[in-house]
Amino acid sequence: GSVVTWGNPNYGGDSSQVQHQLKNVQQISGTYGAFAAILADGTVVTWGDPRCGGDSSRVRDQLRNVQQISGTGSAFAAILA
């Protein structure tokens, strides 16, 4: 499905920067200030405060075949297939 966000833009309430990537979303998980969405192809899109996991660029290459994501206050963990 698609995603609609609202609330404080500094903490994930504004997903406009990644909206074009948020297609065929299967699951969303959140931390205190960020969101992570698993897409149908098993990749992940993140947005929100980088200090809370909103920037996944360092692990982007590892985020393939993701089955589930869980978030704490300021970090995410992903289960891969």
C-alpha cells in the first residue's frame, strides 16, 4: 500500500522526501523520531530524525530480503530472510 504521515516533521511526520519510494509498503515500524517501511520487494525506506534511525544509508546494501523490522527509542533492527 501507500503511506500517509502527519505530525512533527522533524520526527517523521513529513515523508515527502521519500514519498516516491513508498510504494507497495508491507509494514511500518517506528522509533521515537523515525520510521522504517518494508516494501514488497524486501527493501527498506527510512525517514525522520537521523539520530533515531531515519537515515539508513550506511546499511542500505544490507537491507535486502527484509522480513521484519523492530524499533527501540532510537534504533532499528531488521530480520533478513
